[in-house]
Amino acid sequence: MRGAASLGYLLARTSDTLADTAGAPVGERLVALEGFGRAVAGLGELPEWTEAIRVGAEARERVLLEKSAGLLEWLGALPEEEAVLVREVVRVIVSGQVLDLQRFEHATGAAPVVLADGAALEDYAWRVAGCVGEFWTRLGFLTMGGEFSGRTLEEMLEMGISYGKGLQLVNILRDLPEDLGNGRCYLPVRDAGDLAELLAEHGRWLERADGWVREGLEYARGLRSRRLRAASGLPAMLAVETLDGMRGADWERLEGRVKVPRRRVYGLLVRSFFGLGG
């Protein structure tokens, strides 16, 4: 499954670059994203990147943009069933990135935009990450069959989708102060300026994220390959540690951005190969 998984990752990183190049106007980024999505779907030619996007991207991201035509050639060379999965996951991811740009186009730190409700937050988490759990699972069963997992496709899909949403939610919770400073509030609160309400909502969604991430640990335990267990389980282990670091944190602690120490990361990496723990 390595080829299609790698290509899916690179295509998603390309769309992420187009969405996040802050130096380019939102309108330009939307046009680029939508054109890129059509090209991946086979419905149009790859667009020319504007000067603002090329200049605004970081050096490594510019290399990725320059190689985007090669990525589409690679996609065309994949077995058709694998290519269908790659196109679908990129389609869903791009839809989430487009929605995000449109939703926060006029947001500022002084006038933040807040998601309407919990359903909107779950929908966003599905579009940019939950769909990756589905992609990974379908690709694994397609390319490896019974060697991927001893559990059913339906069981693994449910856990994989929850896992992806959980990882995205961890990022949202960790980045809450920074996002709010940029006018983005992903937590569905009535008043984004009310720190008490923000912290209470943060605590509620933290527990939701914890449940989803622990489904990710269970997902990894259901994989037969040690390499796949490690690759799938390590992000969940890091996420659990991050959530533990945020549990009960005050606003000042969140502003410091909770991180797992590097030494702990190395320890978890070793554990991911030999046992995922509880």
C-alpha cells in the first residue's frame, strides 16, 4: 500500500500548501485549490500557480508545487482501484480546505468567526482527517487483503474514521489560542471572547478527542503488520500524551502550546514497535 499512500499524502500536502499560503489573497487560493481538485479528479488541466502562491510558499513547499505535474502522472500510473481511492480522499480534503477558506475569509482577531455548532466541527474534522482514516483502511484491505487486519472492513472503517477526526481535534484544541488570534474559533461557543466558556468547551471536546484517539489505538492493535501497527499507533500515543498535557490547563498554559518532549517521543516510538499499551 506504500505507493498510493505516499501519493495521497503528497497530493494532500500540495492542497494544504495552496490553502495555507497566507501571502496569497484568499480568492487566488480558492481558485488554485478548486483547479487542483479538478485536475486530480481528471476533470481539467493543472492550473498555473500564481506568483503570490509561489513566492509565499516555503522553499520545500515550492518544490512540491513544481513537482505537481509529476504527481498527476504518478496518479495516472496507479492501478485504477487505488487511483479511485486517492482521488476520493483528495476530493474530500480539498472540500474541507475550500470550506475553511470561505468560512474564515473575513475573520480577524478582533472579529473572530465561530463555528455554528458541534456538527460543523465534526464535519470539518471528517473532511480534513476522518476521510484519511477511511482511505488508509480501504487501501490496506485492497492491497493486502486479510494480511492487513483480522477484523472486518466495517469495524476498521468505523475506528479509522474516528481516529482521523480525533487527531484533527487534538490539533484544534492545542492551537486554540493561536487560531483565535487569527480570527478562527473552531469550538462552537456563543462568545469567543469569554475565556471561561472557551475553557469549558475545550474540556468537553478534549474528552471527545480522547475517546476518538483511543479508538485509534484499538485500530492499530487490529493491524497484523508490525510496521503498520507502529505507523498507525504512534500518532495516537502522541495524541494521548498531548491531551493529558492539556487536561485542566488554564489559558496561559494553552497559549504556551502543549508539546510532548522529544525524549518522550523517542520512547513512544520504541513502544509503538513492541506494544501499544492501554
